[in-house]
Amino acid sequence: MLVGVFATKEEASAFAAKHVASTITAAENPVLGVATGSTPLDLYRELRQAHADGTFTLENAKAVALDEYVGIAEDHVERYRNVLSAELVGADKTGLADERLYTPDGSAADPFEAASQYDKAIKSTGGVSIQILGLGSDGHIAFNEPSGSFVSRTHVEALTRQTREDNSRFFDNDINNVPSLAITQGLGTIMEAQRIILLAFGENKADAVRELVEGPISAAWPATILQMHANVIVVTDEAAASKLELKDFYNDRLAALYRS
Ligand code: GLP
């Protein structure tokens, strides 16, 4: 696992965008794994800018979402399909075609069946070239909450109170408006991505980042499974990295390998 600690989230996101863009541009069958939440928004802005500059495009790519709320209205602005579409779809964004944006069907009458269909749909893309991940303050990735299986496939998950509180800022600050179920890629599904880049910013991610990078692998902190993936970069700002013991070493190593 490589770790990069940057002074600001903007610098971190610019680094992440370059890594994502070079991976997608070099891929024979480009498939970008996309995350929601506020963390990747600067990265998406960088990708839109690169598209406007003519140095990057998702025109020939597919994009695969991590998760979707169950039962959220199709026109709800926080429905993850709508969020990702607003960030990425269209010639004025990144060139991604709407029909090549894959998201779980949170409106399906049978969400369990929709989860299993989504796992098949991901496989049908040929596999994710690079997966962008955020990090929950409780250590979740996608919506894999503590105590889930490390080999889980796409499934229906119940959200912790902590996650619903964290996400209530997107739902008029009312936890009761936050759906309690989601369809999420499983940890086993996520681990099949060829590369993973995880972003974490802000002090409230510091405990989860410490566990992710320096803690034992434990279902109590689902993101720790990433220690078993051979190609992961964790990109943070200073606040999220504030509880790491070997921060200086991580930056020296990343500089030696990546930063010029
Ligand atoms: C949500 C998403 C995750 C995201 C996480 C962090 O619950 N399902 O994919 O990584 O929360 O969100 P944020 O980036 O807003 O802190």
C-alpha cells in the first residue's frame, strides 16, 4: 500500500486525478470505478478540466458505481446515479455516455436480486481498471459497514447510525431522511479492481486512516482489507493523516516512486 500525505485536499486530488487519468488512458478496456460522497468532488473537477483541455476523456470508457441507496426517489438529487451523472456524464463533463454509467438499481422491487444482477453487470464490463474510493469515518468503503464479510459480493447492506448521521448533511440534516438500506459492491467485488486509489480528507477520517494503513486487518474496520490488495494508493490531507506514525516514510517512498 502506498500512502501520499498532501498539504491540502486540492493538491491531493490533483495527484489522484493524474493517476486516474494515466491509468484510464493506458487501459485497453478502460473501466473507471467511481465513488460518491464529498471526498472525490475535487478529483472529478480535475477530470472535467482535463477533458476541457483535451488531455483526458471517458468517451470510450465505462464507469461503474460502488453503491446506491435503496428506495430513493429516481429524481432525488442525492440518488447516486444522479450525483455521478451530474459530475461526469456528457461532452461538457468528461465525455462519459449515460448508457455506459453503471449503477445499482435502488428502485428495484427486489433489491437483493438487483444486487446480484449488478455484480454480473460489473463482470460484464471486463473488470475495473482503477477504483476510486472514499472512506467512511467508521472505516467503511462503498457501504460495507463493520463486521461484513471480506469476500462479500454486491449485496444489500443496512447502514450504521454513524453513516446515516454523517450523510444526513445531504438530506436536510435530518437522519430520518437518510435511507437505511443500500445496494453496495461487496469487499470481494471491490478487491477485484486492478488498481485502487482511496482518498480521505479531514480530521474525522483520521482514526479510519490510521486503522487502514497501520492497523491490523479486521472486519471492525472494513477498509483494512485493502492491505491485501497489491496495487493501492491512499491519498490524504494532513488532517486525515494526523494519526499515522510513519507519515514521513510514506511520503519519501511515494516521492521516490511517483512524484517528480
Ligand atoms: C458514503 C459512500 C462512500 C463514501 C463515504 C464517505 O457513505 N457510500 O462511498 O466513501 O460515505 O463520504 P464523504 O466522502 O462524503 O466523507
